[in-house]
Amino acid sequence: MTVYEAELVVDRRDVAADGVLALTLRHPLGEELPAWEPGAHIDVLLGPDLERQYSLCGDPADRHVWRIAVLREPDGRGGSAYVHGQLAAGDKVRVRGPRNHFALAAAPRYRFVAGGIGITPILPMLAAAEAAGAQWTLLYGGRTRNSMAFTEELARYGDRVRIAPQDETGLLDLDMALADPAPDTLVYCCGPGPLLDAVEERCAVWPKGALHVERFEPKAQEAGENTEFEVVLERSGHTLTVPADVSVLDTVRAAGVEVLYSCTEGTCGTCETDVIEGTPDHRDSVLTDEEREAGETMLICVSRCAGKRLVLDL
Ligand code: FES
């Protein structure tokens, strides 16, 4: 599968909220960009070993610009500092994608929950839900009102959007938003880990598959002990040993097999690989419970083998 990769130009650089920049990116020759659906993200290649994922938060119908929003994270690993401190309008930046592990499934009703910069993938979902004539509500939390991006754009939706800054109203009232499972209703949530954990807890009583989340940080999970196993790469004909302290991704790369990857922490989905035989020990933060059970794909940057041997489509 060929993934689009290009050098785009930063067309605009707008302050979307305290500590949040919205960037619009264009092709330098005005070429159309690949189509995308709400929930999609792109990899932004900010420098050697500095690659970050950002959700597309503009209008999918506009094929000439992509919009992303970047939160300044003082304790981050350098990506947001680079964007805020050095990336100027007119600069070029390499991007890859789009990719979507948070697609909006068709439903008559939605409950959206966003925390902070987690509003970005939700924003185009609201427009899509609206265009499809669905009933929906959004509960949107943030530290302070000024730190919450795109509140002006959300104003057009009236009281379907509840803006809840923590310093005014405290923590999001998830019990009220999610206490009663509603029929034919899907829940979409994006935000910091503790918010997603709390939403997952509330949605445990909802029908299977009702909740869809996207994580920017790896989910804390109990992983079993790492053991050595064998991995067979069906297409390239390699049989490799994955040592207990090395990932499948690193093992495959060390054998000289090209594979796309980005975050290396199981959140972006770039390294998703088809499993032909064997049972993966899933340790990612991307796949749904159903996808984990099906075992047809795995994220090879973090996931391992539940047995002794995996056969992968590589
Ligand atoms: S590289 Fe991001 S999930 Fe594996």
C-alpha cells in the first residue's frame, strides 16, 4: 500500500487558543491533497527522529488545504516546541498520510466527548453528523475557557455543545452525559488518558462497540512478561527470532525489511501489519476489543506473540 508523502507549505498559522496553534497546510504547487474522512490524522515529519501525529480538523470537502492544531506541551518531547517556536508561515514541512483509526460510523445518534486538544478529530465529526441529519451532543472540557480551541466555530451548533472549562464547572459530568446507555447511539471520545479511562468505565454498561476512543498517549495496560518467539515474514521469506527485550518492529528492521512506522508506542497505527498465522499479544492503544479478538492485524511496534510463532504479511 502506497502512502502519500509530500512536502507541504504552512499557509497560515493562527492562534486557536492559549497554547494552541492552528496550521493550514497546502501543496506548494496547489495540487489536490488526498481525500480524508473525519477522525483521520497525518504524520508530520518535523526532523530526524521528530515525527508527530496530528488529527485533521478542517473541512474534508476542501481538497486543497489540511488543517491541524498543535498544543504547546512544555513537558513534551520536542514536537510541539518545534511547531510553536520555529515553524513559520511559508515554511515547508513533510507530511505523510492521512490514516484513520477513529472513523465515524453511521448512526442516528452520537454523544461526543472531547477534552482539550482532543477536540480536533471531533470537530469534523460534528459537521459530518450534522450533514447526515443525526442527533448529537458534544461535551467539551478544558482547563480554562481560553485554553479551549475552536469554541467560536462551535457556537453555531447552539446548545448541542456544552463547553465546560474545569476552572468554572469542575471535572466533566460524565455520569450525566453517559450514565444511561441509549439505543442506536455511538460515543466518540478523544482527550487526555484519564478522561478516556473514565469514559471507558462509564461505557462498560453500553452495548459492545458503542464507544470509540482515540488516544494520543499510550494506554496504561497490564502486559505479560516478554518472552522470545519466532516471526516468519511471509512475503520477504525471513524467519527471525524476536528476543524478549526487542520489539517485532526493531527485529524486522534489523533484518533489512522496510516497514512504515512512526510513534513506536502503539498509538498512531502506522505499523499495523496483517497476521497470517499465530495469536498476537496486543499491547497497543489503537485496536478495538473486536479487532483484538479477531487477531487479523497487530501493531508491531509494541505488540508481541501470545505463543511461540507468528506469521506476518511482510
Ligand atoms: S508505530 Fe505507531 S502504532 Fe506502531
